[in-house]
Amino acid sequence: MTPHELIRLESGCRSRRYSLGALGRDALLAGAPTPDDATDDATEDRYGTAVAALMSFDRSGYLREAGVARLAGTDDPFAVPFLLLRLNDPVEQVRVPSQDAVAARLAPEHVGLLVELLPLIDGLRRRRRAGRVPAAVEELLHHGGMEALWNGARSDDP
């Protein structure tokens, strides 16, 4: 999924007239298949992270907060774009953990992923509550991410 598609998905989810909470908040917070599904831990974590990503888009601040908490607690790179989008959240209990989780990932080992997400990060500059994170990403890329930037520039990914 491209960063632009992710932003459209967020917009579509946020414009719904109902919340995922109507499905049952406890089921969503569990974020994993039932024990009857006979899944292993890796599959359970993958589904839980995906459910948390959708929760981070929800109209309900409580569900966004729970989704961000789960995303912040995983090392899965899949969570990063969803955390980036929450940097601009109007709810402080959602925005601050997102900022902390993204700041924790501002390390040289993550520059490749950050280069892939540059269109999303650039779009955050226009959002007023996104904080200093876009500037911190830019600084990291200038100081330790030149090779990843060159690889990204040579990539066939538009």
C-alpha cells in the first residue's frame, strides 16, 4: 500500500458515521482470533497489529488510544505508518504515545523504512499537531541515511 493510499484509507475510515466500537470494544481490544482458530503466536500478533492499525483510524478516541498503544508496543515495521498518521491526532492521549513510539524508531536501523515513508512524512509537515517528528526524520536521513536515500532515489517505486 502506498502512502497516498494509506491516507485515503484513513480518510475513508474516519468519515464513517459509526465506530468499530459497535462490534464490541472487548473483542477489538483483544485484537486476535479466538482460541478456536488454532493459530500460532506469529499469526495472532499479525492479526492483532492489523486490528490495532484499523483501530487507530476509528472515530472513537478511546479505540484510537488502544490501537496506538498496541502499535507502539510492537517492533513490526507495519505499525510505523499508522503511528505517523496519529502524530496529528486531536486527542493528546493518542498523539503523545504516537510521538514517543515514532521517536523511539528514529534510529539508523530504521532509515530504509523511513525513506519508503517520505511521502507520508512530507504530508505531515502540513498538519499542525504533528510536532517536530518530520524535522527529526529529515535530520536523521541527512546524517545517517544518505545510502538509503540514494537507494530510494534509484528504486523503481514511484
